[in-house]
Amino acid sequence: MKRRVIILCMIAVISFGNLLKADEGMWLPFLLGRNMEDMKKLGLNLTQEEIYSINNSSLKDAIVSFGGFCTAEVISKRGMLLTNHHCGYGAIADASTEENNILDDGFWAKDPSLEIPVPGLTATFVISIHDVTGQIVKNLNDDMTEDEREAKIKEISAELKKEHTKGTNYDAFVRDFFEGNEFYLFVTEKYKDVRLIGTPPQSIGKFGYDTDNWMYPRHTGDFSLFRIYAGKDNKPADYSEENRPYSPKHSLPISLKGYKEGDFSMIFGFPGRTDRYLSSFGVQQAIELEQPKRVDIRAKKLEIMKKYMDADTKVRLNYSSKYAQVANYWKYFIGQTEQLKKNNVVEKKQVIEKHFQDFARDKPKYQPVLGLIQRAYVNTAPFVYAKVYQSEFIYTVDLNVNVFRMKFVDDAYKAGDEERGKAIYANIRGLFESFYEDANLDIEFEILAEVLKMYYKDMPSDQLPAMVKELGEKNQIDKFISTVRKKSIFSSAKKFNKFDKKFNIKKLRKDPLFQLIMEINTAFEAGNNVSEHVEAKNNLKKANRLFVRGYREMEPERNFYPNANSTLRLTYGSVLPYSPSDDVKYPIYTTLEGVMEKEDPNNPEFEVPEKLKKLHEAKDYGRYANENGEMVVNFISNNDITGGNSGSPVINADGHLIGTAFDGNWEAMSGDIYFEHDIQRTISCDIRYVLFIMDKYGEAHNLIQELEIIE
């Protein structure tokens, strides 16, 4: 009876309140027409053209995809970029040595000659976005198989890309939206010379570490600074000492005016992935199977890395970035599973599905949709662990993924194309050189052994490779790994270099580690190609596409937005507090006072630099204090973000920068699947704290002078 009451209440909320509130939504910036009235009501003072324009300077011209994994914003006329410390973490750690440990000590380029090149790091601008749905959809029909459909989409997308980039240095790509119901083409420009110019020590930039990750109240100076360099023509160029700082179409002015509760805020960036149209059946599979297993595997990897990192500074520097990446989503999956349950997301999805079923009753094409989705999840469940281990063990353990890449060399040789095999190997070999420069092979092989034991224990017997099954049954996994360390061509730089000098495909095929990785991959591919599994996956794609199509028809007055897919989006809302429970209300901002209250000199996660303590004691905040004389550190807003938005600018009603987004809050970690209006918040680093650290702590006055600051 109690559950029925809860469901009825949810029906009332979802049915009669289904017009989206302003805080929810990751909107494509070239389609903001239907949103502008809402944005104006919330306080926006800009026009749509000032936000997104093809022909004139606009806000979108200050936003870049940072390395393809984060967002950054241009904040000076000399191409200075602001992003998160955790986004720059890999570059910062790679530039650090035991003698010049900028990860721990911080770094400020007080002269251009000191700026640090970051090989491989890119900054990509969106030049324009085009709706190409009509050109693609007219060539598709519901009778196509999924493979036929994807082939046709790929073919037309290639033609469209060529058409929109001919005669330019631009690139382009087409992405599908609304589960394959719409298609948009993005024209981009990628800059390849990006240099590190400033970072606080990680005791500031990562204050709170894993303990505070995803938590609020927060006190983290999560920022770092880079610069884009270009050729003499201001166009993208490979690194050269002759390159010049990029001259942007637009850079964001910086406001020191702050904000108050209810003030307008918007965030521009590249959110990675959401799954807001996921069914209740998909949520249940995530809660019961996929996410707990990802947490288990990541916990084991973290445990092993930490043991070695705590014992050796060099190892800590080399593995800091990898550890942070694993830890971030380890805690994410823990939080998402917990909050999916606590926030009753399955029940909320079931309410939507009940409405859909009622809507579909007299519509034959939609009637079978939910049944197809349910059966697809039943039929894919036996293969979930295989997918998780392929992702967490083969594709994301450095040693394993490097060995896995050799598969493509072997495939070419098997196809009789020796020249192609040699060419692929020539491209791969440099990755091994980089790997051996920084790798701790004790870590790599211990992870290999321990996760292999988990794999043997967890996988259904009929999906286990014969090699692993035999090793597990005979309790010989440790013995096998010991043999691999003695005999494998991948077990040391010396052995790999010896193999590299006399590359031999037969020797590769006989290598015990290569054989292990190939057997695991072959077992994964076999499961992936089981006819029932293939049919279920194809049915799920088609059913999801029909569900979203029908859902939008069911609520024609609703302004729907597509799931995040690493394309440029804008989210808007307000600076607002929240109450995670009846007796708690969190304020809109935190201060440096809170940093001092959290300080724990015996815990490296909560160490506070001596200089920062002295600045606090003297209240030497300069022009960066708020009207109450406080040094604000972090603040919250109800903007809708996810991974990939890290580093995104938080912009006020006038188009001025007030902070940089870096996290979501624990209580709403189910938000990637179901937005929680009352409690979902974005946690951002206040721009005044960024400037205070640059100016007062780092004494990087030259960098401050580049900025357009509005007081």
C-alpha cells in the first residue's frame, strides 16, 4: 500500500510538472530559440546571437574541448585557458620530477620562456553546428537492419563532412541525437600546441582529494592554466618555438562582483555522457550487475597502486594521474548506485513507462517497444561481466591495453598483408616506449594477477577462455604470472627492445602474455556475437529509438533535450542552496575559513600550505574578498552538468566569468540518469579564489595583467 502511494505521488509530479524547469537540460547552443524566454525570466541580459553565432564573435568562441576529456575557456586576448586542476593533472604530473615537483609545489610561468609544452594536448573550438537530420533520415527506413542503418549513416556523414570542410583546415563529424532520431554536424578547429602556464600545488588544487570528491560543502581550488599557441597566421600548427599565443575571437571578461542567491548562471561545455532516456530495466541492470562489478575491480586496482605510490615519490608522480582517473569513477559508481536506489529512480522510470504504455495502446508501432526493451536486458544480462572486464581490465590497464594493440598487427599478418602489419606496428611501438619510461612493472603485473583471479571467479564458466579456466582450476594464476614476468617480451623495456630490433610475428604469437590477452578478447568477442546477444542489442537500439520518438510525440508541448554525447552544450539556471535532508541546508558558497577548519597536517588529503595560512591569518585577500570580507572558495548552482563539463565556465547574466565548474554533489549522483530538480547541484571554483591564488599566493602578476577584470 505504501509503495502504491509513492507511485501515485510520482505520477502527479511527473504528469503535471513535466514541462522542464530551467535548471534541467543540456541544450544545443544553436537551438536556443525556445529557451530564450525562460533564460530572460531568470535574468539573462544577452541575446541568442551573443551566445552562439557563426558570423560574429560570441560566447561559444571562448569555449574549447580540452584534450577531448574536459572543457576549458579562453580568458585573455593571448589565448590563456582556464580549466580544472584535475583536467590538467596528467600534464602537471608528467612535467614533474623529484627535483622539480610542480605537482606538489605548484608552478607559475612568470615569463613566456618558462611555459611548458604538453605533447599531445589539444584545444578544439566549435566553428558551427548544422542540422543534417533531413539529409540522413530520408535515406533510412524502419525495415533496415541496424547494421544497414549504421552503414548508410556513416556513408552520408562522410559526404556531409567533406562538403562542410572543403577548402578549409577544419574538421567535422556527425553525431546522432535522441537515440538516433536526429543528426547534427559539427565543424571544428583543433589547436595542437597547448602549454602549461600555471597551477597551484595539489594541496590547493586537489584539497580534500578522494574524501571530498563529489561532496559539498567543498573547499577546493580546482583550477589550472594553459595557453594555446598558433602559427603566424593564427591557425593551428604543430609545436614550434616560432609559434605565437593564439588571438581568440572571444575571451571571457572576469567579474569580481560575485553573486547572490537566485542570480542567473549558465555553463558552456562538452558534457560527456548522460542516459536520461534509460529505461527502468536498464537502471536495474546497472544497479544489480554492472556498477558493483566496476567498483570491485577499480577498488583492487587502487589498492595496488596506492601501496607502491605511498612507498616511492617517483612512482607517486608517475601514477598520480592514473590513480586519480580510476578513483574518480570508482567513487562515482559507488555514489550513483547508492543514489539510484535512494532517489527511487527505478520507480520514477516506471511511472514514465506506464504513461508511454497508455499512449501506445492504439499505436501499433509503439505497442511492442517496452516489451522489446525488457527482453533485451534479460538477454544481455549474462554478458554484462564480460563487457565490464573488457573495459576495466583489457582496455584500461596500461600493460594490457598495449599488448592488446598488437592484435591489430597480428590481424594484418593473418590477412596476408605483411606491409600493413609492419605499418601498424611502427605506429604502436612508440606507445611501448612511453609506457616503459614511466611504468612500474611491479604494479602492472600485480594488477594483472589479482584482477585475473577476479575474472576467473566472476565469469560464467561457459564464457571463460580455456587457458584461464585451466589456470584457475589448478590454482596456478600466480605461477603463470611469474612465468610471464620471466619469459614475456612485454615484461621489461630491455626484452621489448630486443624483440623490437628483430620483430618476428611468430615470436609475438608464442608470447604467453599476448596469448592470455588474445584469449580473453576472443572469449569476449564470441559472447558479443552470440546470436541471442546480437539480436538483443539490435532490438534494444531500435526499441530505444522508437521509445524516444514516441515519448516526444506523447508530450508535444515539452521542450526536450538530447542526452550528452561530448558535443557543445549550454545549461542555465540559478545560484541556489539545497537541503539534502529536513534538518540540513547548505549555503551557496564556502570560504577559506572552511579550508582552515578542515586542515589536518597528519592527512595528506587535508594539508594546507604555510603561505596560504599566513594569507588567511592576515586576511590579505586584496580585491578578491566578497562584500563581507570573506575569501569565497566554492559555490553551487542548479546547472545541469556531467563528466566532460569539468573546467567549464560558469557565466553570469552579462556574459562574464564567475567560476569554473568541477563537480556534482553526492546526493544527486543518480542525475546522469534522472535529473533531481530539488537537490542536483554543480560545484564550482569561484573565480575570485582563482585570481587570489594566482595573485597573492603564486605572485603571477604577469598573468593577472592579461585578464579583463570587471570590479
